[in-house]
Amino acid sequence: MIILKRASRMFMKNFFKYLGVILIIIFGMAVVIGYGNTSFSAKETIDRYWEETNVEDGEFSLYVKLTEDDKKNISDLGISLQDTFYFDIDAGDSFTYRIFKSRKNINKEKIIEGKTSLPADNEIRLERVFMEENDVLLNDDLTIDDKDYNIVSKVVVPDYEHRVAEISNVGTDERFALIFVNDNVYDELLISHKDDEVYNYTYTVDKGDADEASDDLYKYLKDLSVEESRIEDTYVLSELKERDDDKKELDDAFDDIKKGAQDIADGTENVNKALGGQIKELTELGKGAEKIADGTSKLHKNVSEAIDELTEYKYPALYRFNKAKDNTRVVDFVDAHKMYYAMSLFLGLLIAILISYIMSVFSAGLIDNDSKTIGTLYAMGYRKSELMKLYLLVPTIAVTAGSVIGTAFGFKMTDSLIAANYSHPDMIHTYPAVLIAYGIVMPIIITIAINCFTINKKLSRTALEILQNRKEFTTKHSEQVRTKEKEFIPSFRSSQTKKEVKSHLILLFGMILAILIMTLGMALYGSMIHYADSIADDTKFEHMYVLCDPLEKVPEGAERSLTVSLSMYCDMAGSELPVVIEGVEKNSKYFDFAGKLSEDKNLIYASDSAIIKYGCKKGDKLIFTDQLNKKDIVFTMEGDVSYKNGIFFFMDIDAMREYFELPEDYYNTLLSDNELDIDHNMMISHTTKKSIVDTAESWAIETKGTIGAFLVMSIVIFVLVICILVKNMLERSIYQISLLRLIGFRTAELNKVYLNSTVFTAILAGVIGMPLGKVLMDYLVPVMNGSMKSGMRSYIYPSAYLIMSALLIISYLASYLMMQRKISAISANEVLKDRE
Amino acid sequence: MSYIEVKDVKKSFGSGDSRSSVLKGVSLTVDKGEMCGIFGPSGSGKSTLLNMVGGLEGYDSGSISVNGISLTGMSNKEAVEYRRSNLSFIFQFYNLVPDLTIRENIRAAQYLAKNPLPIDELIDVVGLTEHQNKYPSQVSGGQQQRCAIARAIAKNPNVMLCDEPTGALDYASSKIVLELLENVNRKYGTTMLIVTHNEAIRYMVDHIIKVHDGLIAEDIINTEKKSAKEIDW
Ligand SMILES: Nc1ncnc2c1ncn2[C@@H]1O[C@H](COP(=O)(O)OP(=O)(O)OP(=O)(O)O)[C@@H](O)[C@H]1O
Ligand SMILES: [Mg+2]
């Protein structure tokens, strides 16, 4: 169709405008598809990785090793086991090396680079992120316990995708290394770390439902107890010793009674003998005493047995049990990207709407300018559908080009947008149909739909109306009379603005979108920095030691508290998250709210971090799950307290002891200003304030790249939206501008009429956009960090508003200057040119 | 039966106080192949009448039929199809598509026709062979109007509606345009309605209609028809 030839000429004529739109689409869709695709890429990569490395279905830790019998029983449950024992070596300078044997069948190391065969006796495999973060290279040596080992392979393992030493840890630590060695080296290194070895087992379910089999396994393990001779916990040992002492005293007492009775019997007999054995009563007495001695013997035996039975100490062997699906170390990486997906779809929708609106303004403008041609073609007998094709073609091609390129860039960018700090193999590139549809098909469909609507509306007028370019009949005479009184330029400007009200609305929408994207960047960064700062303020202790049980003696300068680790379902994360209930002493030096906590054993206080995660408020019933004992625990929330690292709830320590039926004076956590010397046997974890704050700060630093991307994207959108729409408005008024210039208007006056109205739109966009951004971010920031094991509140620094305003003003001025040049370029003889 | 039949057509614009009656009962008939001139003072309703015949404008009462097709109560869509298969327009201000060359403008019309006329012949007929690859803005008004005529005939229409085809042209250009129209009428037997202010044209048409104040003031068959070459003003 010959008139389609026109479409390409129309495109070339409006090339720069279309280029602007195409750039917005490319930028927008690249970010949207890039982020959206991370979730697919992560899922695909991890699925294959898990398959390859035979990921666990769960893991558990015991105080003692399983016996051969236990292993057989577990195998009978249809479960394959692997000893995944490890021990941590403090390598100084806050470096921790966790040593594993190279895994044989579950959670096998995936070699990223280097030697694939088992490391030799002077070789190790080292985890990837540790190597990259610390600039450790393949074939470097690593010193472990004064001996150098050559790093022969760079590896990742599926049970440490989120590289935390303890599952409940909030952040990863780049100084935490996972090291895999052969059995010889393991045994050799173990010699000097015997006490630190963790009897950790990983398992896979051979067939049937993994969940059910895991539950069976759990039940079995729960019943295992540690033989008394193998208990190492000093608290338990001292309790046992006390029991034995008591028993010994009882034994002694019985022996005394028995001995006394025997003495009586013996004495009586002697007396009777001396008296010639004639006194019958004495003989009876002697027999009685003998009976007492016998009876006491029997009684002693029975009482001993009864006491033994009563005081038999069952020390549970199991202290940690996690199904893989509840183990953030395993599933966090995939979960973290789910949020990206939702976010990107939302952002994509906004961008698509913006683009289609810009397109529709374009088309409306083109059609206005073209009404003579359309009218002529219409009069000639061209059908509406044929004309529609003509006017849809260019926007559709432009949007298609933009979205195809943008989507392609997005796929290309995916790798670089994958959340940092997770340990994973090289990402598999995915091209999910749903994103292709979203990135390419959706913008095209929206563009066609909106353009069809606009064009159809125009074309539904009669050919004659279009030919004569008759405006719809609107009488606003009274208004016109009034505006006459005003000065010419402001009134002309306002009538001009009214004429272009739709363009201004779209301009407003585009500017607000740009500001929202900018606010998002600022809020993400601000929230991270603020989080790191407030953690530093909130965390008053330097060291926190979580212990198995109380120590024999509380070390000098340490404060006692009680830690119970539970989990709680979080809507925002869509999964169970680890939470902690901390019982604190009334006169706590480290928690200044301790004094006001209620002594009621059913009341609990939520930290602000927990409130962000759960949105709970006073009076709410909070349901915690004890994963180890498989039961729910319910507390009533009584208030809130300020604490930000991790999802913490607080109670008075006595109330908590009462609730959990623990002895008076019981504790399992020590807080201190200085490092304490604690036997590794008794310690579950050691956290320092420095590592907490460092981790939070490292997040802030990591987000910097993203913030940059958001800022650039927002400025690009902001400038392009102004340029495209204002240029479009100017082109529609080109005849009028030329006429005004012909009759003697100066450029400055023309600027006032045609450009200055955009100042108000820009200011309005700022006034609406920034507070709207704030409100939106208050909601979005916690949701975006949904799977994080701590609540992060959205925070925008006051200075960020200044920076944003400055950026926006500069971008605005730059666009204004460009548009001014455009006005200057419209000459007076435009009006003289034959417009046909 | 007449080819074009207009019967007692009335038309007014606006409503209420601003309502004005433009056509107050117009009837006329035009035969097939006839060249019909419509004359009358400005504002008398000539263009309105022409647009009605072209299906561009509706009417309040009466009836119009062209080639047996009744235009009364015709929908927008039907009007498009009616124009597509029957009509061509020639406007005072040419109305060429600015982004298409002279040749492409003509091809745009050819596209619509079932039996289009050969393009090179058309271009040759209107004398635009050497300008055919120029854009409308690159040629003179007279050349543009010649292009518009070529575009109009390209479709090989039954009826050609011309609203002041020479209105914007000088004497010489006007003569060429009129000769072209005459040739087309002779060669293809196209029925033509020509609205014009140019009184000289009355001598070259078959049928003279004069509109005055919304009514037909004169309806004469011209028996002493001259050729376009012969008339002068
Ligand atoms: N869409 C419209 N709305 C209101 N009035 C109209 C409209 N179209 C035409 N008129 C009025 O109808 C009358 C006839 O107009 P028309 O264009 O038919 O006149 P004309 O005879 O062609 O005049 P001219 O020779 O100047 O072209 C005029 O008074 C005009 O103002
Ligand atoms: Mg007229």
C-alpha cells in the first residue's frame, strides 16, 4: 500500500522524538527485564546445580556421633546419610576457616575453576566468594594452623549459598571461608581442634515424600540421648555430679542404719551370751535387729533403684534439625530474587503506560497536523482501517524496536544484577517466554491499544470535519472575555496550556515516574546506610556468646541473658524466618529498655526490626514455632523496644525462665565489652558488634551500583519526557510560533508562552512525586528486603531530597535549554512556506 | 433515469438562535457523462451541496441518489465504500499528501480502484512526467492541481466532484486545468460536478445550475457548448 511509504517518511521526519521514546523503552525495559530475569536465571541455575551436586533434603547436628545401629535404623527409613562434620579454625584477624572433608555424595562441591580430582595432602579446595572477596587466587597458598596448603580448586556448595556460619545469622561475612580437604588432611587438622568438631549430618530422602520422611527421621533423632559418659556440657556434668553426691549420701545413710541394726543384733547376742543365753527376750531383740538390717538392705536396694529411675538423666543428642526448605543457607538465594521479579513487573507496567501515553500524544499530534491529508484520503475513499494502519505503523515499529533492544539488553544485563554475596555457580542464561512477552509483547499491545483508541476517536469524525480540521464545538465565551482583561502573555500561555492539557498531564506523569525511580534509589541507599548506623547505635555490647548451657562461673564483666531460637512465618518473605526471643536482666547494661519489661511470663516485646517484618502491634497474639520440638508457642505482644539486628523479641529473663520452665539463674548467653575466654565445647556461637556493623555497611556499599543505575535511569526518563513532549507541543504550534515571530515577538517572549508552563508542571511533579515516593518507599523497602533476616525501615536522608532536587533542577534546565534552541530555530518564514 | 438525483434537499447548520438554513429545498438531476457547472454567490450553499453528493455531509430532509445508490441515512462506513468505488474529489487547495511524491500521490488513488488507469499515461496526460518524483512542495500550484486531477482520474471514477478547481490558479494554469477536465470527460465519460465562481466556465459545461440563497435559481441545459480552449475571461 503506497501510503505506507508515508509511514517511513513520517518516522524520519520525527526521528529524534521517536529516538527519545525508543531510548526510554530501551532503558526501562533493560532494567525491568534484567531484574525480572534474575529470578528465572537464579531458579534455573540453582535447580541444575542442586541436581548436579545432590543437594540435601535436610541436615541435623548431634552432640554425639551416630552409632552404626542408628545409621542402620535411619537407612531403613529410606534416608541416605552423609557425615558432614566440620570444625572452625580461628585464623586471626577475624578470619574463620570452616574445614570440611570433601563431600562424597550429598552437597558435593561444584568445581568452578581448577583441579577436579580430590585434593592431595598439601592441597585444598576453597569457596568461591571468599576467594573473590579477598583476592585469593587459584594456586595461592593458604596457611592453616601454620602449614601452607595450595589452593587447587575454586568451589561452591549448595548448603552454603548464603554463606553464614549459623543459619540464623543476618549477614554474610567475607572473612568466613569454607575449605574442603581430603580425609587425611581433615584428620590431621582435627587433632588440635578435637573439641570444636560439629557432628553435622546431611541427608537425602531416597524415595517418597521428603517432608514425611524428614518428619520420621526427626522423631527418631529426637529420642536419641547421649550416654552419660559421653556428655561434655559442664553444666549438665555438674548437675549430674550433684545428683550422684546426693545418692551417695543416701547410700551412706542406709549403710549406717544397716550397720547400726547389725551392731544392735551383735551386741544383744553378746550380752545374751554373757548372761548364759537364758534370756529369751534378748534373743528376740537380736533377731529383730537382724531383721531391720536385712529390711534396710532391701529398702536400700529398692529406694536406690527407684531413685535411679527417677533421676535417670536423659540428655537429648539432637540440637539442630533443619529441612532444606526451611534452611535459609540453602534456599535464600532463589528466594531473594523472587521479590525482584514482582518489583520489575510493577516498574515495567509503569514504564509501558508512560510510553503508550507518550505515543498516543504523538499520534494525536500527528493526526492533528495531518488532518487535511487524512480528510483527503478519507474523502478519496480510504477506509478507517487503512488509515489506522498508517498511523499505527510508526509507533508500533518504534515501540517494537525499543522493546526488542531493551529486552535484549535486559537479558544481557541479568548476570550483573544478580544479588551479590551469594555463593553460586556461573549463572545459566534464561530467556523465559513470560519475560519476552512482558518486555516485547506487552508494550506493543498497550501501544497499539492506546493508539487505536486515540486514532479511532479522531477518525470517527466525518471526513469533512477532519478535512476542515473543525474543532469540537466548545463555547467558553465568558472565559474568553475575562482573560482579555489579563496581560497578554500570561493569558496566552494559559490558553496554550489548556490546549495542551493532555500533554502536560503526561509530562507530569513521566516526571513523577522519574522522581519515583530516583526516590527508590535514594531510599534503598539511605535505608541501608541508616540501618548500618542505627545498628551501631542499638547494639551496645561488643561480644555476644550463645552457649549450650550456663558456665560453671559467670566470667568477670559479662552479663547473662537467655536466648531461645524459634521461627515465625513471615508473609513478606513468604517463608518461615528465624527469630530470637531474648530474656534480659532487669539491670541490663546492654538493653536500656530492660527495666520496663513486664514480669508476666506470657507477655513479649517486639523489636522494631520484628515490627517491620511482622507488622505486629500491642495485644497481638504472636505464634512462634519451635522447629526442634515441632510445637507452637504463643505470646501476647505487650510493647515495642528498639533493637534492629536480626528479628528479636524480648522478655524479662525471670518471666522467660518461668515460661520455659528453666531453673532459676539459668542462662545461655553472655554479653560483654571484652572478649571472654570460653571453652569451645560450651559455645554455640560468638558474634561481635564489629562483624554485625561491617556486614550492614557492606550491604550499603554493594547497593551503590544499583543506586547509580536508578539515578541514571530516572534522569534519562526525566529529560527525555520533557524533550519529547515539549518538542511535540512546539511542533504542533510551529505555524503559530512562526506567525508570532513574524509579527515581532521576541524569542524570550515565545519562551514564556511555550516553555514556562512546563516549570509549573515540573514543580508540581516534585511536590507530588517526592512525598508519594516517600510513602511508596515506606511500603516497598521492607517488602523488597522481604527475605532478609532483619527488618529494614525505609529511610531517605533529608540531604537526599536536596540532591534529588538539584539533579532534577539541573536536568530540567538542560532540557529547557534544548527546547529553547528548538524555539529559536523556528523562523518567521515558516509561515510563508507552502504547507501542502 | 438520471445519474445523479437530488430531490427537495434541505439543510441547516447550528441550533437554537444560531440556526441558519443553508439549503431550503434543492432539487436537480444530472445525467451520466454530463459536465455540470454549479454557480452562485459566496455562502449560497454550493460547497454544501457538493459535499452532500459526495457523501461527506448529511442532510436534514429530501433525498439524494447517485448511480442508483441512495445516500439518505447512509452510515459513515457506507459513505467510505460509496466514495471508494464511485467518486473522486478535486479541491481548491489541491490537498496532496505532502510526504508522497507526485507519482506516489497518484498511486495512492490507484490503490483504491478496481480498474485503475495506467499511471504513466496519466502522468503524461497531465504533463507531469518530468516532475513525477518531486514532492508537492517542490512544484507550482498549477502543477499540484494537475497532479490532483491525475489522482482523481486514476481511480477511473463514475463521478468527479470539483470544488473551485481553478480558484487558486492564474489564467494560464486555469486554462490547462479546464482543458484537462474536458478531456477526461470526453475520454472516459466521467460525470462531473464543478463548483466555481468563474462565470466563463458556464460556456463549456453541458448543464448550468445556479444556486441563490439556498434555492436553485437557474437550471439550464447548455446547447451551445464551447470547448475549454475557446472560452476566455
Ligand atoms: N459546518 C458548518 N457549520 C455551520 N455553518 C456552516 C457549515 N458549513 C457551511 N456553513 C454555512 O453554510 C453556508 C453555505 O456555505 P458553503 O460553504 O456551502 O457556501 P459556498 O456557496 O460554497 O460559498 P463560497 O463560494 O464562499 O465557497 C455559509 O453561510 C456557511 O457559513
Ligand atoms: Mg464553497
